[in-house]
Amino acid sequence: MQATANYLSSLMEPTKRLTIVVRQMSVALTDADGRTVTLQTNNKSIDERAENGLVKRKRKAKWDGAVLVSEIDIDNGPKVERRYELFQEGEQLRVSTTLAGGFGGRGGGRGAPPVLHVYDRQRPQ
């Protein structure tokens, strides 16, 4: 349970910088520490492990119009939805993260309101 709590905490922490590379069937996201997550945008579930293999999860991602939606279903934990959306004519990226359900039996209804992180576009110099 502690590994799941640590993983959820890491999902909610903003990174100082986010580099995004969009390809035909995937999106690669690299944070300020150099960690890269590649999301396959075909809406097919992929089994993965996090927190040194202690947290089992299923992840899938898809485009909902111009919004990239990533869903993480944590085994014996909540479901996480993360939405990546451009604003201000592509000059700002808003990343919202929503948790649904709880530990064990999932619980009912939605949890807290979405956590929002906003990134301003930085152009290469």
C-alpha cells in the first residue's frame, strides 16, 4: 500500500519542465529529471509496473479531439485520468490529473477536484 501511495504522490508532483514529442501513434513526455514516459495513443491497455515493480497498473491513452487523455488503472487502487491540453494558441499546456475511486474496493464516486499544472511554452534559443 505504501508503494501505491508513493506512486500516486509522484504523479501529483509537477515537474519544472516537460518536453513533448508527438509521433504518429505515440507521445513521449520527458520531465526535468530526464524520465521519459511514452504513451501509445491507440486506446489499448498496456500492463506495466511502477515503484520498482511493486505497483501493478494498466495504462492506455487516446486523443479526444485535440486533448491527449491518459488513463492509469492501479491494481487495488484508484483510477487516474490525466489530460494534456493546449491553450493560448499553443503557448500554454495545461495538465489536469483526476483520481477516481479509492484503495481496495475502489470506493464510490469521484475524489477530489482535478489537480492542474500549467506549463508555458519555451522556445529553443
